[in-house]
Amino acid sequence: MPEHADAVVGGQGDLLADDRVELPILASERVFEGRVWNIRRETVALDDGEIVREFMDHTGAVGVLAIDEHDRVLLIKQYRHPIRMRDWEIPAGLLDIEGEDPLVGAQRELAEEADLEASDWAVLADFATSPGGSDEMIRVYLARGLRAAPEVHAREAEEAGIEVRWVPLDECVDAVLARRIHNGPMSIAVLAAFAARARDWQGLGEADAPWPNRTPPVRGATGS
């Protein structure tokens, strides 16, 4: 093993984990207000100087990997304009309802996008989508014990043309590894589920597990 290996992983015996850091924010302003999310510019004190960074100021989101008793995953396909693709995804959506619990948001998205409910919920993965340019955090839930929702939801815009497919988990993993699908939350979700299944679904988070890194740091006093 290389001499520097312990330093790379944080020291022998340390758990591999990100560190939450609260640096002084010297200035913070919204420089663009969009229909779905905004762009923010912040000046941050770093070491002996300061840096200015612009990033997507995001509400956060939730996703749902719904898997049935035959190890098939519920996937949806819809048009995504920024990448000019109709890509395969898992049901997901913004946490844009003030005060809504993330689990409730995930249950809402599963009902609205797939007309499904689930009796068994667990946290599968928490991740930052693009930490160099966005403060978006996503929590993906594993949903099992599926049944039809009592109400079929009307869909509009990109969701109006949703295509639904049940795909074996192993085939989803093959598609990720072969680079045939590109959606980040779906890729992370199916790989995490594949690993969790190999461990007999041990190590999943409770459905109401704390999510300490969801909330971005408190913004500076200047700007909006």
C-alpha cells in the first residue's frame, strides 16, 4: 500500500464522510430569478483571502426507486430540454412546497407521476447533483409494497407524454454501465439498490431519517 494511503482516506480507522464547513459569507445576492430556480452570487472568506462563486440556488428534490416483488423498477421517460433528450428517470420532483416533509414529497411524486402508493419506505441515497455549481441535494427513497393509487393524476407539459416501463433491476444496472442512460438520480438509485440487494437490503436509512445536509448554509446579510 502507498505510504500516503491513510492520508487519502482520512486516516486509518476513520469513516469516509464529507465534512460540513461553515465559512463566513461576506456577500450574497440573487443575480438571476428564474421560473424554476435562481442563480446566486456569493463572496466567501477562504483561508487568507476570499472567493466569488455563482451557483444554482436550488430548493432540493426527492426521487423514488419503486421496485416490485419481481425486482422490477418503475421507470418513466420524458423530454428534458437542456439535454435535448427523452431520458429514462425515476419519479422525482422539487421540494418546492414550504414546510413539506421530504417523505411526503416523495410519496406525492410517486402518486403524481406513476399513480402508485407504497407501504414500505426507506432512504436509499442522499447526494449532491453538481456541488461545484449548485447547492441542490436529492434524497432518493426505496419504495416497496406497491399498489395502485386511488386517484389517477392529470399530467401536463413534459409530464403529459410520460412513458412508463417496468424494468428488471439487473437490466437497469446493465444500461448504466453500458452508458445507454444518462440520468444522474436514476443511475445512482439503481446502482445503490443493486448493492443494497446484495446485502439483503441491510443498511438502508429509516424513512424519517434526518437529512442534515439538505438545508444550504445561512445566507449573508447583504443581497436578497
